[in-house]
Amino acid sequence: MSEHDILHSAVDPEPIRFLDDAGRYAPSATAAEFAEELAGVGVDEFKQWYRDMVHTRAFDTECTHLQRQGQLALWVPSVGQEGCQVGLGRAAEPQDHIFPAYREHAIARIRGVRLLDVAKQFRGLTHGGWDVTDPANGNFHLYTLVLGAQTQHATGYALGQLLDAKRNAGVTSMDAGEAGTATGEATMVFYGDGTTSQGDANEAMIFAASYQTPEVFVVQNNRWAISVPVARQSRTPLYRRALGFGLRAVQIDGNDPLAAYAVGRRFLREAREGGGPGYIEALTYRIGAHTTSDDPTRYREHGELERWQQRDPIARLEAHLREQGVEDAFFAEVAEAAASEAMAVRDAILTLPVPEADAMFEHVYSEPHPRIEEQREWLDRYESSFADEEAAR
Ligand SMILES: Cc1ncc(C[n+]2csc(CCOP(=O)(O)OP(=O)(O)O)c2C)c(N)n1
Ligand SMILES: [Mg+2]
């Protein structure tokens, strides 16, 4: 039985898409009900989304180079996944909160997080990377490497949004199953196909469904959890699991930014208006390695990669723009601007000061803690042991 046979039965509708693999406007039957979300979106917006994708990819490629040259400890590429990220990132309103996993670089950039701050974390210069409370960072929360932990953070945050709205409306109860409280803001959380197997992610959906949180779950199904294919993690399409939790859930072509935008826009708006949580499974592909520590040639076939490279989200949107009369000069200008932004990150990161080793103990607890003090003293002793050695020479 092939992976496709395991994952898809005859009852599954076609994933929602507006662009075909070659970038021609050819909506699927399933896209019809979301088409109105694109009514106000024209060539200027598509150009912006194209720019978002190309800039992110240039940055991403530069970070891989930096890692290979020993300047970053690790890098997590997002190549191939820019389509759904940009569509969903652009679908969110400024007041919405976004909880990422660790490869949502395009969304970080759209929300205003400096790319240098994203790269800085992978150079080991900071635990977090950016100040979430600073409005300049667009309510984009910290990268979370503990798989699924962000689903709990997101559902907790969305519960808070709901509770605030209820309190403002004079409602004091927080009964499960009560829908219909407009919050005016929503939460969107991102995770991967492998992470759907984590208890955290499943518990988050139960709470979201029970309390009708203003939340959108986004699973970027990039077909792999490091070396484990999605077919081993689930014998049913992932969005169908979400239906079982009582969430409205759909499957989209994750390499089509138009589909991601339209569905994201609808689900986020409904969440803000009191319609409860939604779930989007974005079918995409991890073109690169899992991280720079991984070698995918050991576990996946080249033909699979090639098939997905032909559905590259950047090439598809470029074709769509060309169909609308956008000319070479635009694409050349974007390529140049993207390269120069990536180069600026490279130049800046090499000059960033290394923090004092002691700084790693800050913010572990809000108050002094004996275990932390013990570790701090150990580090002091360890570091001064080198000073003694120096003096003895
Ligand atoms: C709780 C936990 N278990 C295991 C890991 C090790 N790990 C890091 S990434 C990963 C695979 C995640 O796959 P997926 O959810 O599909 O996301 P992707 O990396 O493909 O975007 C694993 C097992 C981890 N970081 N956290
Ligand atoms: Mg994955």
C-alpha cells in the first residue's frame, strides 16, 4: 500500500487550492466557498507576498551558509514551506497572537521580528531572540523547540483572550461549550505533522473545543518528522483527526499562498467573532534537511524531492504574477533586495557581542533559586580555573 493509499480514501475532497501546480488560476471545487475572502486582494498584494517569500528564502539560504561556515550552531530551514506561511501570516490582523514552532521565519518577518534576532538565537547569543511584549514584534511569540508545547501556550493564551472578552461583556461564568463571545482578537498556532502525535497537541485541541477558544491550529504537513514519514504517524489525513475533536477542519494546498490566505482569513475572523477554533492542515513539503544536522538522502528518495520542487510556492506565485502582466524588472528588483537583506544579516551577526556566560541564568526563574545559584557558582569556579592556569604559566 502506498503512502497515498494509506492517507487518502475516496471520501476525501480535493485539498483547497486556487493555483494549480504551474501557477495558473484554477480553483478546486473545495475552494469555492472561500473565494470571497480574496475579493479585495489584487496584484499589489500578490507582489507583496512574493516579496515576503523571496526575502525569507534568501535569508534562510544565507543562514544555512553561515551554519556551514561555523557561524551558527544550527539552522532550521523553511525552504518549500513559504507559501502557507506567507498566506497565513498575511491573513492575521495586528491584534492576533501567533505561536510558532521553529521554522516559521516568513511569519516572523511579516510580523515585524528582525531577521537578525531570528538568526541570533541559532548563534547561541540569546535564549529567546526577541521581546514578545515589544509591539514592534507583532505578537509573535518565541520559537518553541519542545514539540507541541506551543499548542498549550496558545490554547492558554486563547482562553485568556476569551476570559477577558467575557469579563468585559459582564459574563462571569466560563462554562465549557459556551460559544458566541466575540473577542476581537485570535490566536494562531503552528506545528508539524509529527507533532500531532504529541499528547500536548491533542490536549490543546480538547480544551480549545470544550471552551470554544478563539484559535486557529495550523499543521504544516511537510510529510516528514525528521526521518519518519507522515504515513507512519497517522493512518488518516490529519485534518480528519481534528474533525473528531469537534473542530471545523480543512486541508489546503500548502504551497498555494492564496489558499492559505483565504482559509486563514475566514477561520481567524470566525474565531474573533466567537465562532470557536478551526484547524488547517497545509499539505506542503520540506525541501531541505530537517536541520543542518540532518542528511535526508539517507531516508528519502530523490524522485519525491523532485516532484515537490516542481510545485515550489515561489515559482507558482511568480507564474501567477506573470500571467497578470508583471514583468522581469519587478522580479529582478525583488531578487536584489532579498539578497541585500540577507547580506545585511550576515554582516551584522558576525559583529554581535558574545554575552557574559552568566547571562544564561537570567530569566530561568523570576526569583532567586538555590539550584541556579549552585550552577552559577560552579560556572564561576570553572571559569576562574582557567585564570589560575594562565597565572601558573
Ligand atoms: C518533545 C520533543 N520530542 C522530540 C523532539 C526531537 N524532535 C525535534 S524536531 C522533531 C520532528 C518534528 O516533526 P514535525 O512535527 O513534523 O515538524 P517539522 O520539523 O517537520 O516541521 C523531533 C522528533 C523534540 N524537540 N521535542
Ligand atoms: Mg514535519
